[in-house]
Amino acid sequence: MFLALAGLVLAAAFVGLTVQGNAIGREIAGYQSDLASDQAQHEALAAQIAKQNTADYVKQKARDYGYIAPNESILAVQRDGQASDALARTVSQGPSRIARWFAFFFGSR
């Protein structure tokens, strides 16, 4: 009887140690997967930083914020027809170019 009781106690202790070992194994696996995902995120951020440290990236970001390099100018293109209509009205409102030249050279003095 004593031997059976001792066997049961040892079996219970063995089961407890096995359950605890399995729980620790699951924690280790969880930590390893967290470490792998953090390393992947670190590599992605390092690649992004390396890309952002290039001169082309800095120039493009400066242009996005409205800065221009020396010897450059900003051009704006208006895509609708309003600008050409306004220009046509301005030209047609005054006297013709020939009339202005004639008035300039031969006008009354």
C-alpha cells in the first residue's frame, strides 16, 4: 500500500512538472514568435530609413513642401479654359496693336 501511495505521489509530481514544462515551452515559443516579428519590423524600418537618407528622397520631399532648388522655377498649368477666355477678352477689348503703334509714332503732339 505504501508503495502504491508513493507511486501516486511521484506520478502527481511528474504530471505537475510536465504541465509546468509545457507551459514554459509555450511561453518560449510565444516569445520567439514575438522576437521574430520584432526583428522583421526592425528590418523594415531600417530599410525605410536607408531609403529616406538618399539625396533623391530628400529632394522629392523638399519639392513636396514647396521648396525649389537654385536655378529652378515653379510653373503652374491651368487645365480649364478660363485662362484662355480671359486672355482673349483682354486682347479684344483694347485697340489693335497696329492702331497703338500708329498712335505712338504719328499721334498728335
